[in-house]
Amino acid sequence: MGFAEEPVTINFMYMTSGNMTDQELVYEAINELTMKELNMKVNLIPMTFGARQEQLQLMLVGGEALDIYPQNAQYMDAYVEAGFATDLTDYLSQMPNVQKWVGEEYVRCSNVGGFIWGVPSMKERAIPIGLVFRKDIMDELGVSIDDLHSLNDVTALFAKVHEAYPDMTVFGGTSGEGLGFQGDQAGVMDPLNNEWGVLANYGEDLTVVNEFEQQDWIDLVTTAHEWWESGYTSKNMPTSTDSGVTLMANGNLFCFYSNSRPNTAAEKEAQCGYPVEVYYVTEPLMTTTAVGSYAFAISGTSQQPEAAVKFLDWAFGSGEFNDLLNFGIEGKHWVEAEDGTATFPAGVDASTTGYYLNWGWALPNQFAGHLWTGNDLDLYEQYVAFQGNGHVSKALGFAFDSSNVTDEIIACSAVRDEYIVAITTGSVDPTTAVAEFNNALYAAGLQTIMDEKQAQLDAWAAANNVQ
């Protein structure tokens, strides 16, 4: 098609594992596509998770050219208040692909006080806690995943592994991969956007409570301490920057923590190089945080929000765009297999290709593109069934506006940073450490935050006839 107007350039940030040899070739292919279909050029801004928060804030504060960026919900209260996001409420009617794929109900989960700050990526919407085990070792020990029904069973398995492989680290990962580290996603709680006041029992009760006093969380960190004392957990874990995936791939780790979904086993097998089993510690729970936790925002500093809206909606509808960003150029970096999945061309693998991201969850809409080989062909249908067979919090759709308690959140976050790693890796006795932690949180203003959250939740529930 022909376009009368001059093309505009959209500055689009996306998450990546790092620079790749053929990255610029992929960018050229994406620009050919966007010029043909939108009469737009796109300046792709790759960003790693380690650098994102600092670099993104610097770009926004400095007024650098940025139209669309991905962000997690816990940061967006401050971003909205600072004017770093565009309210999409009045733009939703102009986004047919977003309406089709995401649905307005779920788009509205990415909001702060009714301000819709982004469009959630198409990924799982319920993320239970999982533990990833090396299956070959389980098979050698005669233990099946079906034998595990509780953390006590997991502990018994760890004892067998430790006895059979005394030089192997049984449980490990980064300092943020301890049991209960992500307390606000401890499986049975709705975090209500941040961890300072949650709903217990899978969001069945609309009473805001302190998650770090809940028995579910205390059980997790008590188990973590038992593993530490028994020698199952890596003594380097409180300071480690090596993920469980990395340690398992290196050959000396049996188990690590992971938020999980239906294809976690296939994903981790590809990353680690070992067959794995996944044990779900908790059941799926759909919350506003889980649905809207990672979304694409249009910058409040964008000079062309209407064009950015058009591009973002197109990105949610274009399978070719998502495939290019995820797997590279078809025929060069990937080919379509007989079953319709994407796979490497003959003679190419992950170590020799010039481009391979395979982070569909971090892109706008992996559902519109190809599945990577090794996944079940009905994986995305499994995602929908997975969340449908789980729990739905009564507060789904509620978003907390923390602007009235910013100082208290900063103070509580500092307390969390002081205690959380030691407690969740198990390196300290939770019998005393948890009480000290909670006392410090209340001294920092936790109750004030919880009272504000309860008041907002009560008003939302009354307005939406939720009981």
C-alpha cells in the first residue's frame, strides 16, 4: 500500500538477554515490515533486566526519545505520579488487536487509581511457585514427581539426593530465588500491587493482612531454614548472582525455585540441558498483579502518543513482528518445522545462531507468532486452561494507588532489603528473625500502608458490588 504522509519513527524498548551477532539484521527486517504495513520506522532499544530500572528512569527524566517501554506494575505508581506514562483509557477503542487478544478486562488490570498505564503482554496470568528438579537424578533414586505432595516430601527427596551425591548442591540460585523471597507472589496471596498488605487464602477474603505474618509464608521460610541447616542449600546463595538455571546448566545443582506455568519444564530443559520435572508448591492464582504485572506503557514524554498507540496495537496483532524479535529472520535463524513450530535450521543451534531470544513472555504477543519446537502444540490453550482451573482473587481488577503512603513504602522497602535475603535463603533462624522483621516493618509504617490499602479496596468493592 502507498502512504501519502512522511513516515514517523517509533522508539520501542524491549527486554533481551544481551546483544546478538545478527541483531542489526533483525532490526532491518523489522523496519522493512513496519514501513510496509504502517509507514513507520522503529528504533529498537534493547535492554537487559539488570540495567533496565536505572537506564529507563534516566531516559525518562532526561527526556530522551522513548515512545513505548515495558515495565513491572510495582514501579508504576511512581511513574504515573511523575508523568512518565500515558493514560490509555481513551485510546482503548482505537486498539482492536489489543481488544481481541488481551481483552479490556485484563488491560484494566494495568492501572493505578483508574489510570491505565499499559497493555499486559500475552503470557500466563497465574504464576504458582514451582521447584525445578533434575529428572535424571530423580529417576536414579526411584522417585517420581507423583510421589511429592508437600514440602515435607521435597525435603525427604533432598535428603536422598544429598546422601547419594554429597558433593552436589541440592538447592541453589541467586539471592532472590530463596523460598518466600517473592513473598507477595507466595502462591496463596493476592499482593494487591505490592507486598505491603495482601489478601490471604487465594484472595477469598477482602481483609488486608501482613503477608509476613501469614502461616503460608512462615512455612516456606521455616522449610528454607531446615534445608540450610541440613546442608542442602548452597552457602553462597545469600550473595549469589548465578541463577538456578545457570548453576544447573553447569552440572552441579539438583533443584531451584521458579515461578511456573504449563511449559516451564520444556523451557528449563532447553535452558539447562538436562531433563527436568516441576513440582508446584502452590495452585494457580489469578490477580491484578499477575495479569498486569508486566506491560507495555506509552511514555508520558512521547511526542507522538497517537502514533505510538497505533504501533503498539499493531505489535499485538503481528505474528511476524513477534517472531522476528523472538527468533530472528525466518530461513536464516529459524525455519518452520513440519508440525508448525519454529526450530533451528539444519546445522544451527543456540550456540551458533546469530539471533535467538525465545522470551515470548517479554514480547507484546507471543500468541500471535510461532511456538518454539519442543513445546506442546496447544500450549497457549493450556495457559488459558491453567488459569481457568485455578483461583481468581475477589480483588481482580483492583489496583492500589500508593501516592498517599510513598514515604512509608520507601521505609518498609529499606527494612525488607535488610532482612529478606537472609530469611528466605534460610541462613537465619526464622523463629527470631521473622519477629524482628515484622517489628521493624510496623515501626516503618506498614500499618499505615495497610490501612490505606484497605480503605481503597473497600471503596472499590462497594463500587463493583464485590463481597
